[in-house]
Amino acid sequence: MRAEQLFNCTLLKTDFSGLIVYVRRQPRTMTDTELKFRMNPSQLEFHDTIVKGVLELLEPNNDLAPYFRNGRLIRHIDATEWIGCYDAVRRVILCRGKSYSTLSGFARGYYRTVKHSAKRPNGWEECEYQQDDGTWRRVCLLK
């Protein structure tokens, strides 16, 4: 029996902390359901275009250019000393010699440097920007 199994398919036995997993290395045929919903190549291109469009809608937009002009000051709400400056050419926030491409990265840098914490903050909720009149306003109000 064992010799027949080894001849017909290759069994790969791997131990993951007490759990034994057997992986079959044998070509399989498509089921009736898979054959029913299989697309021809001309449909695949259209399908990929639709999927890419949906994924673009679901991906968060981290581009700060529509919200900040060059030289705009940005700070974390907890610290008046953690202030960065938006660079429109490179599209990053510059603070203490480091560049941050997202507001969450800027806020994460604050927690790592000042608070010595590994917190993963939402930068849109935890940052403020300086308006032209000198007052600070929450970034989340821009969206």
C-alpha cells in the first residue's frame, strides 16, 4: 500500500509544532464547477481591468500633495516639539533629518522616537497642520 502511494504521488510530510500536514504533489483535474466558471483569454483581460479598478478604490490614498503645499508645517497632536515640514517636490514630510512619506509614518516616528513605543497610529487622526493664519487644525478635517 505504501509503495503504491509513493509511486502514484509524492507525499511531503512536514511537522509544524505537532501538526502533521500532508501535501499531495500530483496534477489534478478541474472540477465541473471550475470548468463552468472558467473564462476564455479575451474575458481575462477585461476581468483583470475590473479587479485593478476595484483594488484602486480600496487602497488608501496616501498622497499628501492635494492637501499640503510646499513648506506646510505638520505636527503630532501630543507634542509641540514634533514638527515636520512638507516637501512638495519629494512628496514627504521632513522631520529631524528623516523623511516620512505618509502621515501614519510621521506619527509612528513620533511614537518610536519620543514615546519609545511600537504603537501603529492613524496619522490622519493624530496630526495637525498649521494654517496660513498660524492656527493649528486637525488633518482629518481635510478629507
